[in-house]
Amino acid sequence: MRIGPTGPTGNVSRTSKTETARRGGQASASSAPSDSASIMGVPEAELTPNVQRALLSLMGEVDQLRKETERLRGRVRELESLADHDVMLPVLNRRAFLREVSRALALAERHNAPSALVYFDLNGFKAINDQYGHAAGDAALHHVANLLTAHVRETDAVGRLGGDEFAVVLTLTGADGAENKARELAERVSTTPFDYAGRKLTVGTAWGCQPLQAGHRAEDIMANADAAMYACKEAQKAERTRKQA
């Protein structure tokens, strides 16, 4: 049997519960981490009024800079979008459209994925300009741009190449499918009138289709599609002449 230490009187010394609790509380307090306030990592003891004011001012400036950075990023995205789009119409400009042609060619190169380019030129656009004015011509261009974008897929690309010339990249579309789609789009343009100053006006279109195949340059593809479009335009003129004869 183990006997504890004795006190001066010879009795066994017992520590009171109160003393034990007090000592335990002191040990816990000494081992617990201090919970002092801080700003930006500066402990409370060093937060003099001047330091607090300086740190709060700095935090406000950082927050303002963060907001300004986000605003500038949004502006950059907006400018990039404007740089890619036609100045008047909701379609790509020539530079951005050529980039889409190059992407489709890269897709054909890497994955042997067929795509096609369709080149459109409006018939009767000059007559509308001459008879009704340039505002009517602008309405005709908007009409065609909206029709083309509304009847192609999101993966396709529509661009204005200049004047009354448009083009469409039909991604993942073979030669036969592209010819059929080009014919459908041309028919839709020529048979859908648009309103201008209370009048129903229409424009026709000639078109040329060119497959986007690996090993070809975007400029050459554009030139070939342009040549096919002019051949279509000449055939249309010949047909009109034959009917009038």
C-alpha cells in the first residue's frame, strides 16, 4: 500500500478540490493560445490609432484597386468583342472571319473534320440604295445578317467581308451538306422581305461554296469561294436574259 506524503502533523496531505481546480485553470490558461485582435496581421498591442487609420486607409485603397482592375478587365473584353465585329452589323468583320476560317482548317488538319465556306453576294442591293437611299440599303444589310445568323448553328460563323458580301463557315459539314445549306440560306434571303418605310423589299443572292480541306490557306479558300460565287452570279444573269428573250 502506497502512502502519500505526510504533513507536519503526520497526517496524509490532501490537496483540496478547490486548489486542484485553480491549478488546472492556470495550466489551461497558460497553454491556450492568446486571442488578440489584429488588422492585416498586425497584433492588437501595436494597433495605435495612427496605425489603425493607416491600415484601414490602405485596405480601402486595395479594395478600390481591385474594383478598378475588374472594371478594366470588363472593358478589355468589350473592346476585344468590338474589334472582332462589324462596325454596323451583328456579325464578324473580315479579319475575325478569316481567323474562323483558319480555325476550321486547323480542325481539318488535326482531326480530318470536314467544314465548308459559303460566300454570298447580294443581288439588287445597289438598286435599293439608288431608289430608296442608303438607309434602306443599311436595312437590307441588317436583314440579311439577321437571317444568316438566325439559321446557322452556334458553332458556325457569319461574317461580313465588305459592302454587300457575306460569308459563313459551316463547321463539321461535308461538301454535299454545305451545298444544301447554302442553297437553303440563299432561298431564305431571296424569299423573305423586310420592311422599310412601309414598303416590303427583298434582295436576292448569289453564292459559292468551297470545302475547307487540310493543306490549303485561308486566303486561297476565300478566293475559290469568291470565284464560285461570281460564276453563280453570271449563271443567274444568263438565266434572266434567257427568260426575257
